[in-house]
Amino acid sequence: MGLTPAETRARARLLMRRAVLSRAGQDRSEDPESELTRIEAALRRIDEGRYGICDQCGSGIGAQVMLENPAATLCGSCLATHGHQSA
């Protein structure tokens, strides 16, 4: 199954971030283990063809949200409802 250009870019960014976190052992923005878990989940969604689909409502998440957070799991509407981004 071929990846879209957006999925290819997201996959590269996620893999790079995973490598950085693995080497650094810590991240000031959030718990490294938590972020690694989010990255692994996003990579799985890419492989399964579910990347960019909201976990809550099933609609598309949107390119801008995915660019800002390649591990996003909620669309803008659901994100506003829930008030935070989960993995």
C-alpha cells in the first residue's frame, strides 16, 4: 500500500522525533515515554491506513493540524470539545 505525500512526510518527522527522544532520554515539553507512545501509535495508524482520521468522529483531521502535530488523533471540532490532544 502506497503512502500519500503527507503520510510520507509525517512518517519521516515521527521517525526522526522517535530517534531524538530515544537518544536524549528526556524532553522538556512532555514525558519522553508518553511522546514515544504517541509516535508509535501514529506510525501504526499510517501503516494501517487510518492516519489523519479523527478517533472520535471519523472525519478528516485536516492538513494544518497534522502539520503542527503529526501524532494528532482528533479533528479541530473534537479537539475543541475535549480541550486537549490525546494519542
